[in-house]
Amino acid sequence: MAELTWKDGKTRCPWANPQNELYVRYHDEEWGVPVHDDGRLFEMLILESFQAGLSWECVLNKREAFRRAFDGFRLESVCAFDEAKLNVLQQDASIIRNRRKLEAAVRNARVFRDIQREFGSFSAYLWGWTGGRTIREFGPTSSPLSDAISADLKKRGMTFVGTTILYAYLQAVGVINAHSPSCSRGSTP
């Protein structure tokens, strides 16, 4: 797909759906912007894991519902989710109710917390893989970096963190700037 120049004069990546203002704002304001806040890194990791087999647009459209259902993505709250809470979440039609993904969210929250304790922050862990630098890369859906981080997270006990999901996550949180070369945000960190 080729980039289009939009009514506002900007050129955007071809995946930005012009019919969904939420998606356009996500492209323009969030995707590819370097994130160092652990709360935001946690939220995006959980949301990306729910994307498996679905589109990001589907997950993004449900983000506010996920925020409500997951207690604002407060790490300690999600770590404490028990069977009763998972049953409640599985009945919540406003979110993606896949039981395996819900269970993975709790397991991944606990591993995320372990990583924080080991490295001082999840941000230090994540950005340590690139020496704190954003990588400029366009086109692939996985890379040696996403392969390595995926393997490490799986070894630590996370699930739904395959290399393709991790690559999308790295793009979302700005470790990888994957805006297309002709996109107005292509060279923006």
C-alpha cells in the first residue's frame, strides 16, 4: 500500500485507517514515540498480547474498556487477579475475552514485576537491549532484536510474547521507529 497525502497535508503510514480518528491519533501521537514509563510499557505489553490473531485497530478500539477492566493497568492490581477476577473478565463483552490471553496477562504482570525488581525498572531492561537508542527500521515483522527479547521473556515465564508480537510492541513503544520513509513522522523519534 502506498502512503496517501491526507486532507491536513500530512503523509501517513498506509496502515493508518482514515475512517477511524482514534487510529489516526494513535499513529500521529503515540506509535513509535519512545516510552520509558513502566506503567505505559506495561499497558502496551498487555494490549499487544491481546492483539495476537487480531488487528491492532480492534484492540485499540477497546483500550478504554481494557483500562477499566484491568484497573487502569496498575501492575500490583493485575498481579493480584485471581480466578474469580478472571471469571468476571471473561464475561466482560467490552474487552477481548480469550481465557488464555487473560491468564497470560496476569502471568506476564508477575514476570514484569520480577524484571522491575531485577533491573530497577522494566524500562531499563527493555531499553538496555539497544543501549537506550531507537532503531530506525521499516518493513519487517520480526528481527533479531525481537527474537532475542521474545526468547528472554519466554524463558522468564511470559506467554503471548512471540517475536511478531514483540516486534509490534517495540514499534509501539518507540524502541523501533518503523514509520514508512515517506510518512510525515518517518524521521521523528
